[in-house]
Amino acid sequence: MATSQFTTHFVTAREMARAVITKDISARELVTLALDRIQHCNPTLNAMTWSDPEHALARAQQAGRPARRREQL
């Protein structure tokens, strides 16, 4: 699980992007939080039929590079 105190509950995509840009959380941590939430909630909701956590984490690593350089996401 991510070590950040950031929570994805009721947070907009813009707020999430800002948190990554300002280094409140890494893109990888943010994706990890989302994957943890899916794992926790999906047995009850049955909303996800497929996921690829490895690919999501790899993309988060790529997405974090421009954010660390304060480039456009």
C-alpha cells in the first residue's frame, strides 16, 4: 500500500494531478492507492471485470517523469 497520507476519496482528477506535480504524492503511489481501493471495493461492487495492475504501475512510472520535471502531463 502507498505510504502517502493522500486519499483518492472524493478528489477530482485535477486535484490528483496537482498533488503529483507538487510532489505531495507520486504517480505510482496514486495508482497504487487506486488499485488498493479497487481490490477492497470490487468484491462488493463487482464493477471491474478486468484490470492490469502491472501495466497501470508501469504507465504511472512513465507519467511521473514529466510531472517531476513540471512538464505537461
